Amino acid sequence: MDRFENNLKDQMKTANNVSYPDFDRMWSSIQQDELKVAVGESVPLRTRKRKRIAIITGISVALMATPVYAALNYDWSNLLSHRAGIQTALEQGLGQTIEQSVTKDGITLTVHTAFIDENRTVMLYSLDPGSQAGKQVAFDHIGLKDKDGRTIEGRDSHQWNEKLGVFQGYFETDWVADGQMADIEFAMENIHFTGDGTQSLNYDPSNSNTQVFPIQKDGIDSVSLQSFDQSDGNVLLRTAITYTDPEMSSKGWVRVQAINDKGERIKETEPSFNGTPGAAGEFINQQKFESDHLLAKGTTFQLTYDRTLETAEGTWSLNMALSKKQMDSGTFKETLNIPVDQLPGGTKIHEMIITPTQVRLILNHEEKYTQVPYMEYQLNIGGTLLGGNIEYVQGQPNKTELRFEVAGLNAASLLNQPVSLVAKHRVDVYDGDNNPIRLTGISAERQSVTSSIADYPITWTYYMKDNNLYVESSSSDNKFGGVNQTYYLNDKERNYGKPAMMSLFGDDNNKHMDVYENFDKTELEVYISKYTTHKRDDVLRVPLKAGQ
């Protein structure tokens, strides 16, 4: 679902101005008997070596069509709003000019610029769909292959440029070349052009029982909706979606929309969760609405999703030679091995890698699967703060990485500045205790009991619904982060409840809900498996590098 969420974020942002071209680099390219140019705004040509007279003719045509390189007519700032380091490098004239195109069935893929350094590889591309329909696009596969044919996975984000009639996108991967040069192939397989599909739902928001709607259309099998009243006047709407076409689960972005009597979409009160895999092969969405809005007269509901309008089968691929050379002057790598006693699991900041686009901190842990307990990360570089994100490295349980986009800084100046890590808002995870919470007289009626753990008060609400037992927990103390999961004992064996309410780790909502399916008892003792606490004012500062 990342692709759709990124596209929504991109579409909500405003575009900035286009950077002016670097004519010195352009003429340097001509002097090397190699012209990389696209005539017009959306009809790119393949890069090729030409004889001198062909070069002169080519540049004349290009300058008559537009006074700058066509690639520079693309404004990447909106697309790169979450990749500020790439945007900064682009504005500083960095990046390896590629300008290679391939056309098949009237669809043209062009790779404009590549960035490869010691932290990542990023390709900026455009896709001209020709006569194909659809305002969104998806691929069966997009990625790189190395010279030995091994697939290099990564992340893709793109958006439609209405003015130029092309999709602009970037492909990003953590893969970097071992040496200074790398021969790679960039490819897209089977391009799907999609548009909005809708299906009316005769959903009754006043009925809290599960309501099932068979769809049997566009790869969707059925949709089940459940509502849960919340104490703050909101309603939690939980949607379970099953598919006849498994690929729809990753490409279709199915969601429920509520429409008021004026034909306007009713907005959620909190960010929604979409496409979480369920235990029975279904995919779960969670949305919160104001109860009064859903129950208002004239409110209607519909299922909205991306459906395939046309598919262009085949592979669009380009071979290119990538070089790290341009980024070398702004690259700095140092082994640190700084122990951080405030972090659990025997954590050390092992290495720092600074490149013109990104700073990466590699943390090693003595204990596997150590959770770094902070919600906000910044890198202080000579007084300039860069925001960062934490990433857990797949297949390496003793490693964590912090990544910071180099926004608005000159690459060379980074090497002479003092650098320190700043982490804020600590969230710790603790094991529950052996004190049971006794639920008695279990029925369809909502009942509540109270308990405490580590002096934090907890209110438990429980009730039967559709032959399932629901157990909700919350706390009036905002320093309590919430119960992560509950369980009951059966002959000393733990039987865990299934989370029925999704939340982000460390958010301000300490409500949690578990479901025990096909429950047939009137009493139960449940235990807390784990819980979290907040220290919002906690700040960690770790010096990493002295200035020169």
C-alpha cells in the first residue's frame, strides 16, 4: 500500500519552480561527442554517439524546441518531497545524466538522471503512456538487475503530470555498487493503467452487527463491515476484504467512502489503516468517523478502488553504466563504535556514512530484535537539523539504521561540520505481570472493570458480538502507551487475542482491542502480554563527529 499512500501525499503538495540548466555541463557533453537530449517535453530520444555535424544539428533542433534540456523541464520537487536529499543534489547540479529511452507499443520509458553513492541508488524516470488510458499506473515488477542478472528490489513512487502528459517517478534501492562503476538494467514488466472503480454498499451504520456484501467484480470477492462505538463520539469502521484476484490486494487499494446528503465525501477523524493482512486471508481496513456524520439522514456508502482499464504486456528495459565518481567528493565514511548506554540491548552506533544525498547511521545490537525506543530522530550538522527515520534491516536482527535526507546543505561542507544525533520522545515496551483481569457475566451488554499495572490505571470494556468476545483497554493517564496484546491461560498455555484495532507504535491513542473468536464462556481471566509507556520530554544527544 505504500505506493498509493505516497502518491496521495505527493498529490497534496504544491510544486516548486524548475532549476535553471547548467550550460557548462551541456556544452561539456557536446565536446565529448555525446549529446543527451529530448526534443520537446514528452518525446525523448535514445542517447547515442553522433558525428560532429549530427551533434550540431541535434542541438539546434533541441534549442528551437526549448532553450534548455528537456529533462530540466520536469519539476521533480513535488515527487521528491520525501526525498529532499535527492532534490537538493539535483538543484546543485549533481546526479548522473542518463537520458535514455525505450519505446514499445507506443509507450515510452525514459530514465533521466541517476544518483548512486555509498548509501543508495535512485533513478528519476518518466513514462509517456501514449494513447493508453488511466490516471494511475502499476507494474507487475519494477526494479534493477545487476550484470549477473540478479534482481535488485526497491521502492517506486510516481505521479501524473497533467501538463506534460507523462508519469514522473523515482525508483530507490538500498543497493549500491561494490566498486566505482556498475553495469545495470532498469526494467518495468507489464504496465497496468488504472482508474477509479465504485460499487454501492447498502450499509446500515446503525446496525453494529457484521454486514457482508458480495462484490464479485474487478477481482474483489466480498466486503464485510463492522462498526464499534468509541467513547469520544467516533465510530470505528472495520472493513474486511477478500479477493478473487490475489494481485488486487497489492494493486487495488480498496477502501470504503461515506458520502453525505450533499454528495461530499465524509472525512475520517484520524488517519486510516489500509490493507493489513488478516488471519484468514482477508485484508483489513480501519477508519474512524464522527458518529453523528455517519448516522445523519441521507448518508450513503460506496466501495472505491483502482481497477485496471488497460494492460500493456511486455518489458521496458534500459541498460546503463552507473558511476559513483561524481558523489565521491561529498562522501565520508567512518567507523564509530560509540556505546549508547541509554539504549537497550547493548546498542552501539557502529558506523556513519555521509553522502551528498543522505546520512546513514548503522546501529549494532548485542541482543537480537532490539527496539530503539524513540519516536523522533534528528541529526545536528553544524547547527542545521535534519529529520530522520528509523529502519529495521530485513534479515539482520542485530542491526538498525537511521537515515537522514540531506536537505539544503552543500555536500562538501558536511565533511567539516560537527555532527551529533538527537533523539526525542521515548517509548518503552514492558512485559505484563501475572495479575489477571477477571471478566464476569460476559454477554452482548458492554461491561467495564478497572485494574492497574505499574501504577497506571486501565479501564477494560468487554462484550460479545457475532459469537466473538471483544476486550477493549484504555487509560486516562497519557503517559501510558497502551496494552499491546492480551491472552488467557488454558492448561498453562497462552491463548492470545487477535488485535481488532490497529494503531501506530508510540501514537497518542492508548486504546487497544482484542478479539477472541467463537467464544462460549461467561467468565474469563485475561493477562497483559506487553504494554508501553511514554516519556515525551526525554531527549538523547550523542556527539558523533567533531568539526574541523
